[in-house]
Amino acid sequence: MTKRSVATLAGVALAVTGGTAAFAYASGWFNGEGSTVAAQSSEIKPVQAIATAAGNLWPKHSVDASVTVGNYNEYKVIAKTVKAGSVKVKAYNTPTDTVPVNTCNETNADISLGDPTDTTINPTSWSTQADWIGFVTMGENASPDCANKVLKITFTLDGELLP
């Protein structure tokens, strides 16, 4: 063999070796099994609203509510409805009373709440302002025992997570 032939054969041998390494990787010689990640899921915190009715109630009458909504979760949510069966009513003679009167409650006040008009609430804030139109309604079967009372109404919002 001449010197030139030996150099040519050496170059061919290198090319074949490189090709074999690529073939080994492509056909499963790499195994990444057993990799893990540790993560903590977020706590679910209540989304709360403080609403002030924009007027007095009487049977068959609805009023709007000026609302401030808070979301202490790490994610954006949307309040869509008031959870069925969650409305509770306590009546007081004056706004400063701490003991409710026994003659007016959710049963005989006949209070219902509308939808919160799909209010989007940003994460970690207590500052979302909204006006919920026709939100508080006193039904036609409201007892006269609820007349001239301060009604404190509690309820639970239903909604969902937003992207």
C-alpha cells in the first residue's frame, strides 16, 4: 500500500465510527427513566364578597348591590353564581346590634340573590369592585316581622378557575 492509500482508509474508518455512535443513540441506548420533580399544590382559599344593597327591600322588589370582592388564591377566578341553599339571613333592629331578632330569618324574609354577573377576580387581591344589578330580592312571601330591620345576608359564591 502506498502512503496515500493508508490515509484514505484512515479517513473512512473515522467516518464509520462516528456513524455507529449516532446509530446507538437513536436506537434506544439512552435511558432517562426515574427522573422526578417535587411540587406543592396551592391551597384553596375562599373568594369573598362584601356587598351593600343600594336601597330598601319590600315584597317583590329587587335592589342592586355595590360589591367588593377578594381573592386570596394565587390564581385568577371568576364568580359566576351564588351557591344554591347557601343564603342565610339574620335580622337586627339597628346596624350596631350584636344579637339578632328571632322573628326574621332566611325562611320568612324570603330573600333570594341573583348572579354576580361573571365577576373576574385577580389573584391575591381584595379590591375588585363591581355592581351586581338586581342582586338582592325580597320575595312576595316576606313576613311583616322583617319590616324595618337591618338584614345581614351571608352566602357562598360559586365560580371557576381562569387561565
